[in-house]
Amino acid sequence: MRNPFRLLIPSVTLALAACVTSAPDTSPRPEIRAEEAPVAVEPSAESRAFTNYYRSVQTRLISTGLLRTDGGGPDTPFSVDQLARNFERIALYDEYTLENGQFVERQTPSRLRRWSGPVRLQAHFGSTVDDAQRAEDASVLGTYATRLARVTGHPVRTVNSGGNFHVLYMNTDSLSASGPLLRELVPGISDATVREIETLGRFTFCSVYAFSRSGSSDYIAAIAVIRDEHPDLLRRSCVHEEIAQGLGLPNDSPAARPSIFNDDEEFALLTRHDELLLEMLYDDRLTPGLGPEDARATIQLIAAELVGGPS
């Protein structure tokens, strides 16, 4: 079966990057709430077809023992060396590259990238998302932000305005008209990236785009796309993977287990293995800009500290 997830996380350089971020928000954390909006509009026939398709995919994956939510267990052990190799492949290689105005799948060595400033997750809802679903999405996003902050030791929280990591809950109808919003959220975003988001095909279940200044390995903005057509578990799975990837884990690896960074779809939600990858990513002994060769010894040292035991 063709892998249903085509996940995109190019590292995009902004021509107008200085316009992207606002001053850090030091106000108390607000209560998370769904955005107020008019009554949800009816989706198009195409969007309804997407909904039926994604429901059938979720049912099929679950029926074959995939999309696990247990985070792994005795059947999924991993060693120090495995954790180190998985981190190198997932954090220091890119899955996609921008070529001639299109995102092309190609595994290429890269450099460590992550956020140096606080991550402020802000939800944006399309017109087909009703109030109950908005409230559920906001709750899931807030809980996940708290978990990511604990795991990474880096400031990650949800906000109602002034975000720099924008999470779009939209169906294909809303995405096709999202260009003005995208340009407002990320000034300097390229036409190629806007076009990619506006025209996501059915086999792109979800995606994330991380942005940095020219010559920098520090992320300053990101956009994640979560399809409104998804049923519950696929929706949560997309949130878990896209936001974690947007923190600086851009690649997938067939060797990573138990992990959501693996195209086999065995696990739907962030696992303990994945938490360790995020902890490694934000360890001060690793710095943005390091390549695979430069970082390898430090990666091995950190992995040994986290896992212990024989390699």
C-alpha cells in the first residue's frame, strides 16, 4: 500500500524575514479557546470525498494494527546506537528540497535547525470547522504544547494572537483560498510555498513549513496544515507529527521505532523514543548549524546519557 502520509517540512528562507516575528509575548498564558466564527459553511463535493477517503484510510490502518497510541513497549526496544542514528537521520537530513519552484522528495544531509526564541502556537480555523471541533482542537493543541515544553525544556505554549507557529485547521476549500492569510502570517513567504499549500493533493495528509532567516539555522516562523476532513485519530496524529517536525525534526527514517517519524504509520502519537529525540534536539551541547559529521560524537554522548546500558 502506498504510504498515505506525504509530509512536507522544507526549511524555507525568507526574503523579508525581519518582518516575521513580533516582540516576545511575556504576558500570562491565556485560556485556550476556539476562535469565534460564523456558522460553519457546507464543504464542497471534493472536500466531502476527501472526508470519506480519510475515514476509510483510518479504519484500514487501525484494523491492521497500525496507528498505535501506546507509545511503544517491550516489543519496541531501542539501544543507544539506534537512538543516536535515528536522531542523526531525522534531525540532520532533509526529506524535501525546493527545486525549480516545486518541493521535491530527496534525502540530503543538512544542518541542525531549531527555535532559539519562544514558540507560540496559534490555531487558525477554516469556515467549515464548527464550534465543537474548534474547542476540541484548541484543547488538544494546548495539551500538546505543555508536553513539548516539558520534554524540550524550551518555551512552547499556545496563544490566541501574536503566534509564530501557525496551525491551520482547514479543508481543501479553505486551503485553496488561503494565500492572503499565509502572506499575512509570514511576510516574505515565497509564491512557491503559498502555491504548494493552496493546492495540496489528497495524498498529502498534513504538512509543515519552517522558516529561517537567510544564512541562519534558527527557525523564526512555521505553518502547519491539518486537514479538517480528517477523522479524530488522523487529526491528532497530524498535530503530533507536524508540530514536532516543525520544532526541528524534519525527516523520517524507516529504522526509527517506536516513532511517528517513520512512514510505516505504526504509531499515531508521539512516543517515548520521540520525546528523547526532542530532548536531544534542544540540548545546549548541540547548536544550530552543526552538520552530521560535526555533531555525531555529541549525539552519541547525549544518547548514552538518556538511554544508558550497552550500545
